[in-house]
Amino acid sequence: MDEHFSQSGTDLEYRLLVGLMGQMGVSVSKHLLDEHFTLLWANDFYYDMIGYPKDDYETLFHNRPDLYYKQYPELWEALGQKVYEAIENKANGYELITKMPVKGGMRWIKLNATFTDQLQNGIPISYTVMTDVEDIMQVRLEQTVAYDNLPGFVAKYKVKQDGRFIMIEANDKYLDFAGIEKDMISAFCPFSRLDDKSRSVLNEYIPLMQKGESVHFVIRSKDKNGTDAWLQLNGECIGWEGKEPVYLVVFIDITDITEQRELQKKLEEQSEQLKEALDFAEKANQAKSDFLARMSHDIRTPMNAIVGMTAIAGAHVDDKERVLDCLNKITGASKLLLSLINEVLDMSKIESGRLKLSDDELNIGELLQDLIIMMQPEIRSKQHQLDIHLMGMQHENVIGDMQRIKQVLMNILSNAIKYTPDNGRILIRINEKSSRDGIGYYEFVFEDNGRGMKPEFLSRICQPFERADDQDIAGIQGTGLGMSISHKIVQMMGGDILIESEYGKGSRFTINMPLRLREQDVPEAIGVPGMSILVVDDDRIACQGTCNCLEEIGVRCDWVCSGEEAVEIARERSEKNNAYFAIIMDLKMPGLNGIETTQLLRAAVGPDIPIIILSAYDVEEYESDAKKAGANGFITKPLFKSKLIQVLKRFIDKENVRGHITPTKLSDADFSGKRILLVEDNELNLEIAVEIIGSTGVSIDTAVNGLEAVNKVSQSPEGFYQMILMDVQMPVMDGYEATRRIRALGRADVSGMPIIAMTANAFSEDVTNALEAGMNYHLAKPIDIIALMAVLDKYL
């Protein structure tokens, strides 16, 4: 069609041309070049070719080809791209052979379009001639893949809508490969010999084949002999039967190439794995070498102190003060050496997967109080300020591995103390975040204003044997195992540790730990009508926490943040005959401290109001001064509800209001008249234990192995022994077996006789083994004298 046809032609010429094309059986249509390619007019052959009558086409698609192609976006996109390229290149039109959807399937058609300068509503008009070339294309596609001349297997399939394949025909090479007779082609199930991986690959391509798209992929299938073969599959849609595409597929056998490639890939992977393993081994060896070098230094340091101080003490046996100083230093060095050994053993247990957690009944308040008491000497020596905040604590009694929880908390608190320069501030915050299904979710936060950590070390802090490369802390001893051990223990408990730090400003360690709840002590309302208490603490949050505890047990309270305010408000209440029932006073406050404020309060309110000193520090060094100032009692932080009730009840019941009961000192313990059996095979350990325990006045019999212990008990009168201290690892018979045999003796006294494990087997499973053998308690060596005296006091 001439490019000037639309400009110079007449309506008569146009009708003649259309009529001529109609006689030739050619489809002609007129379109707007808008975003829809809107159909303005078409002859009858246009509608015959697509299979939709004119009325149906207008009703269904509103003369919009984009709606007609809606289910075939790829075809519509290709057609639009052809049109826009022609317009952009200022061509007269375009020519395109493409698949076109028709009613009931697809057909190949040829489009010849001519652009005009005619406008309708400002939009150009195009004329399109459409010719059916289905038969030509079918022959061309099949000819391009001449079956018997291709280097591979060829088959023709129909792809069903449910994803199945129906084989229509195949060349001889395919039939021989698959072992199919020609007359059995229709009964053969294609792709039935694929492995699972190849089946998955095929399933990924079936949706593309259902759309008529070309596909290329590799599968592994078995031949007629059951031998695996790698096949490159190349599929092309050559026609449609209704809505089901017909595919011609060429299979190329690439087994040899693929196997070589797979072998090469495996060799490369193995080479890379060996390289990574070598790198890891080298790094591990270097880390272990560095660790051993540090351990050699760290172990030799306390060992040198022990050997050196022992020599100095021996040279000054007549100088009591010098000897005592040496002994104190030997004790400190021994504890350091013990902690180093324990950390190495813990890491060994963790890495071998032999670390087990026990289920102990524990009270969070008591555990934290023990922790603070143990760390008081270090806190006091560095003159740190320690603040403790409790938030939302509803469940104090829980079940968990007490030893491991204490180990984690002590490690983090110890680090905060060590790495915070003198006169620093350390904050401990305990928060019960929630509880459900018998589990309490606790958050322990340790925050300090110390040295902090550099970002590059912060990312490695929980790795074994890692220590910060910082000259400022080079003199602080440690293995680099503590945080790694703590992190793994918390993870075993189902929790995690979040570490935040800024170098030069401080660090925050947040431990999230789930713990099983056990039966709680129901807080009793101890408040008396009109009873109120004044809380004095320079820490505002601590004041609010104490008041919350008091209000939960029925006591009204006021709080102030300084000694001056406390004296003023207490005096005003007394003058109005509305005095406080008691005053709870923090020991460490700026300005007037707790003792000074107590002295002023006594002058202001008289002797009858109990004043209770509250402190996170060791109160023993302040006890005498506090009593002289008029204090009636002491209570340690953290202030849990159960502890507060216990202290207040003493004053409500008028018990010893003016006095203060101090703990019994170890040297005051008196177990005269009691007899125990001490079972220990090591002579030095036996001598130490006899000396320490004998200072209490108790009578001691000894045995050097389990069998001797069984014989001594069986040959003694009933009730002769009140307790047995039993080592575990001994010759002849170990402590577990000895305990079981003693419990099995036919005597009335052995069933309830306390048998205490006193052993160097100090892991959680050792505690469990001791209890399962029939022992009542487990004491780890080296013996903690305070713990030993507590056990003797409990059972004797």
C-alpha cells in the first residue's frame, strides 16, 4: 500500500481496495495508534480469522486489542515493541510474523501495517493487513528440526493443562535410548525415569511450556538399561491443539561432559574445603598458641606469688604480721589460679558437648545477695559506686542451674569491676519482663562507665581465647574464656547476651534468661492501719522500687533523696504526732551519709522510731558507727519483697528493736558432742579438713577409701555418726558406691544420716550423680570454708 494512500486517495479508491482484499480472502483492519491500538473498523475476514463474530468481539473486548491479548502479556508486549520501534525510526509501518490467540487456541499470522497521517481526535491512524501463515510455519518449524539428522534424540509432545506429557512421535534414536517399540509410543509415560532433582527442574519449566515458550535445561534420566544419562533438553512450541501446546524437543546426550564437569566441580569444592580447613586449623593453632602463651604467663603469675610468699613467710616465722600478710596474698593467688583452671575445664566441657545444666531450686534475691557479698572486696578496693534497681519482680523463687547462673553473673560483674577505673559507677538492673506457661523471662543488666571496648574487639568478645589488644588493660589477668563460657551457658538456658559498648565511655551487658517458676511465697500484708515508712536514698529509681515493695505488702510510704530532706520531713511528722513507723536509710549518699543522717534523726525524732540502714556494701565496717548513731538494723541490697517482710516483721513484733543481730562468726561454731566420719584418700587434704572441721569441737573419725567407710559404719553402734563427709574419687571403692552400700545397710540410722560429697568433681553432672547415689549435698574442692560451716550448721 502506497504511503500517500491515506492522503491522496478517495473514499471510492479505499472501498475498491478493501473489496479487492476481500475477494483475496485477506483480513484488513483500521486502528488508532493509542495505548489500546483501538480497532476502528475491520472486514469480515478479520473476525473469521480470530474466530469471534463482530458483535461478540465488541461485547467481550470493546474493540480494544489490549483486552483481547490480556491473557498473553508476552505477545502483546512484543507487538507493542514492534509498533513503537517503527514509529521511533519514522518508518512507514512494520511487518511481523507472530503467534496470535484465536478462539480455541493459537495461530501463526503475518502482520503488515501502514502508518498514515490521518488523525482522529488528534491520534494517528494505521491500516493493518493480517494473513494466516499457520501451515507455512508448521512446515518450517518441523523442517528446521529434521528428526534423523540431528545429533540427539527427538520427540514430539503435547503438554496437557494438568502438567502431563503425551508423546506423539519420536525418532529412532530416542526410541532406542528409551527402549520403546514404535507401536507403543502412545502408551509410554514421558519423563518417568527422572531422579527427584531432575523432576523438580522439569516442574519449574512446565508452566513456561504451557504458555508456549522456548525452554532449555538439563535433566538426568535413566536409559533402557537403567544407566544414568545427562541430557540437554531444547524444546520449541510448534503448534497448538486447542489450548494445549505441541512441542518438538531435542535431547543432546552430554553425560561425558557433565560427569567431567561434576568431577571438576567436586574437586574444586574439595580443594576449597581443604583450603578453608587449613586456614581454620592455622587460625585455631595460632589461637591455641596464643592461649597457651597467655595461660603460661597467667598461671605462672599466681604460682610465683604462692611460691614466693611461702618462702618469705618461712623466712619471717617470728614476724606475725608479715606471715599473715603473706598468707593473705597466698590465698588471693590461689583463688586466681583456681579460677583459671575452672575456666579451662569449663571450656573443655562446652566444646566436647558434655556440659549439662542442673535443676536447682533457688531464690533470685538470695543469689544476687551472695553475688554482691562475694564481690564486695573488689568493689570496695576500687571505691566503685554500686547501684541496684529492681523492676517488676513478682517471682523470686525459680528453678535453674544455680552454679552456672551465678558463674555468668559473677563473670560479667567481675569484668565491670576490673575494667572500670577507680571511683567508677556500676549499675545492676533486674527486671522480670513477663511470665507465661510457668516460665519467667528475666533481664539482668550490668552497666558501667569504664573503659569500654573498641568495635573490632566487640565483635569477637564471645569467641574463645579472645582478649582486647589494649595496653591499658595488659596488666589485668584473665584467660579470655569467661565471656565465651558465659555466652554459651546462657544460650544453653534458652537465653542470650546483648553487649553494647563505646570505647572510653563504658559498656552495657544485657542478659535475657528464661527460668522455670516454682511455688512463690505469697506476700502477707503486714501493714498496720495508719502505718507509714520513710525511704531515704539518693537514687530516685531505688526509692521508687523500695516504695513499690512496701505498697504491695500494705505499707504506705514517702521517699526523699537526701539526708537533709529526711531530717526535715521526719521532724515535721513527729511534731504533728504523726511520726513514721520506721525509716529505711541508704548508707552511701552525697552530703549527709546514712550514719550522719541517722545521728541527726535521733536528735530530731527520739529513740523510738526504728532506723534501718540499707546498703549494697559490706556493713560490718560501718556497723559499730551506725549503732552508735542510733541505727536499729541493717538490710542489704538488692531489696526483695521477701527480705523486706522479714526485717519489718521483727520491728512490728517488737523483737529487738534497739539491737542488731550479727551473724555468728565461724570461730564461734561449736559442735561438741557430735561425731562425723571423714572419708578422704589424700593425706594433705585429710590433714586440712581435720584441722578446719576440728576447730568446731566435733569428733572426727577417718577412712581412706569407700570400703573402709562402709565397714566403719556397719561396725559402729546405731547413731554413732551424725554425718559423713565423703570424697568421690578413691581407690578400692569410690564415694558413690560407698554411699549406696551405706544406705543399703539394715540399720535405722543410715536412711536419714547426712552424707555430704566433698570432691574435686565440681561440674553440674557431678552434683547430679552425688544426689542420685544418695548423698544429701555436694561441696566442691577446694573447700569454701564458709560453705562448709554452713553445711555443718545445717545438719549438726
